[in-house]
Amino acid sequence: MTTFKWMTLGAVLGFSVAMGLSCGASTKCSASTCAFGCCDASGSCQMGSSDGQCGGQGLACTACFIGQSCQFGQCKSANGTGTGGNTGTGGNTGTGGGNTGTGGGNTGTGGGNTTQCGPNNCNGCCNSNGACVQMPNNANNTTCGSAGNACLNCANTNATCNPSTRTCNSTGTGGGGGTTVCDGCVLPSGTCVGFQVANSSAVTCGGGGSACIACGAGQTCSAGQCTGGTPTCTTVSSFSVNRPNAFYTPMPDGGVGYEFTSAEAFSAAADPANVLIMEMIWAIDGASTGATLGAHDLALEGNYASCTYCATYNEGCTAGTCTKRFLARSGTMNLSSAPRLPAGFFSGALSNVRFEEWNFSTDMAVSGGRCVVLTSANLAGIPVVP
């Protein structure tokens, strides 16, 4: 499974403030001290992303069962785990169990795992059986897609799957560009979010092949349109670089995860403080994002797992633990310098950025959450490896 940047973000944020702290008594693992992971049996905070220690928000770590994997801090499986089972005594269609048996299974009355494959639990694409096709298999011609969207069969349109964007590159029968019709909405990467998701998802809302949009805080997506009132946002404008920090995080061993450069700015010289973080993502799972300098519209960046230019606002932070976290959903990031190594100078500016309260475990907006507007801020620093 792809490692979320928020796990690294928590480690980086903790590293930046820990440099100014002296050693003391150990702190008990809890939701306040382990917001990004889970607490193991010894009382230590773990990342919460492994199958053996899965969890989040400072809850007890869970060991996933055979056939399950840790996804977004929860053990998930593609097949049912009801007591009737897929192999119940009656067989797949027998009365003793199975997929449609009365004893249980995926749809049986006895229970089972009915989690639907989608953006919330799949970092690849969802096939016709409702199963998640994980990386790197989601770059095959017959299973092409990303971000929990429906897998595409590129061969059906005389196309091939682009391994970087996980989208079908159509060549057309005469060598010209082919055309793919999207019944939902289209992400900035060109990936089509199917009608079933785009019709009701507040994160990727749209229809008729239009560009996907993220609904505002307090809004819902209905029939491909954002509806509901818009809450009044808190305005913030003072982020002095009292504790300048910049980091270069290389691609993890095995080529699965994120390679990025980030910079931080603080609202105060001492904790607790509000922390503004700007990130430029160079590669995801070894595939280049094509990140460049210049001005970038944050409204096109989607959720945190898929953004190339990302900004977060973190409120009430002490020693790496924050009371609330927000993700930029609109505004401008202007990058003037960005080295792809722990050297040089990383600098940029944020202007008129709207942040929405965000659940980084599920990578979705908090229902009924707050919003914050940043008028402007400059961030800069010499990157180091955390």
C-alpha cells in the first residue's frame, strides 16, 4: 500500500519541534500523543500502516487477519468474512453459506464485509468485481486507473495505459488522438471518476465529463452538484518564520511512497503554535509527477494523497501533535526555488488559500468541519533529510 504523506508529515513536524526540546520522562501513548498512528501493547506509538500494527488516532493497534491489508489505518479485505463464508458447507449458492447463501458471506444475512471499493479504501482502481487492483497492477492495459476509480480497459479504445498517470492514452485508428467519453467528472490527471462516485462524492463532484470539484466545508454533492450553505471562515495572516524548517524526503526503499520537498512556517516562537506547511511532490511510487516552478492553482489538486502541490494548516501544535489539521482546497502556490535534494534553497509563497478541516486518515473533509482562509505567507529554507 502507498505510504501516506501525512505519516511522514507528522514525523517531520515532530522532528522540527523536537530539536528545541530536552529529554524528559516518557509520554503515555494516546490520541493526544499519537494522533497519526496507533498504540501497541507496550504503549509505544506506531505508524499504524502495517498489516501487523494497523490503526490511527492514538487507538490500540490491530493485527489484520490473513487476506486483509491495512488501508488508511483500518484492516480491509476484498472478500466477505461473514460466518457463512465464501466456502460455506452449501457452496457459493448453497443454503449453508457462500456469497448468496443465507448463512452469511458477502451478501448473506449472516453478515460479512460489505465495504465497497472506492476512493476511501483503494489506492489503485476498482475492477468489475468490486475488488481493488493495487499498484503496480493498476497500470496494466486491462486494469488502468487510480485513486479508487473504476479500472479502464484501454484496449477497448485502441489505447495503452500510461504508467505515470494511470490513464488510457488513446492513439486512434489513423494515428490521431482518440476520444474517451467520461460519464462522471475528470480529475486534473485526466482520470475519469465514474458517475456512481462523482454523482455523490463531496471530494470529486461533477458530471457529464466536466472537471471534478471539491465541495466546500458543510456542503454535499447531489446529482453531481455541490449544495448546502457555505460557512464563515476564520482568516489568518501572520506566519513569521520564527523557526524556519525545510525538508527533503527521498523515495522510501522499495520505491513505494512519496518523494517531496517541504517548508514550514510557525505562528509563534514556542509551542503551542499554528504551523503552515508547503509541499512539492516530485514522485509517487517512483513515478514522476512532473512538478515545476511557478504559480499553481490549488483548486486543481484534489485530495492529499494525489496532490502535487500541497499545503496544510495545522492548529495548536505541540511537539508534533496538533489539535486540528486542514488541507488547502483553493488559492495559489507560487514556487520560486525547489531543489530535488537536501541542498540549495526551497522557497515559495501562498496567497488567498482556503483550507478545510481534513481527516488525513480517510483523506476526506471533516463533515461539518471548519474552514480557514490565509491571505498570504512566504515559506523558505535549506532542505535537510528528516
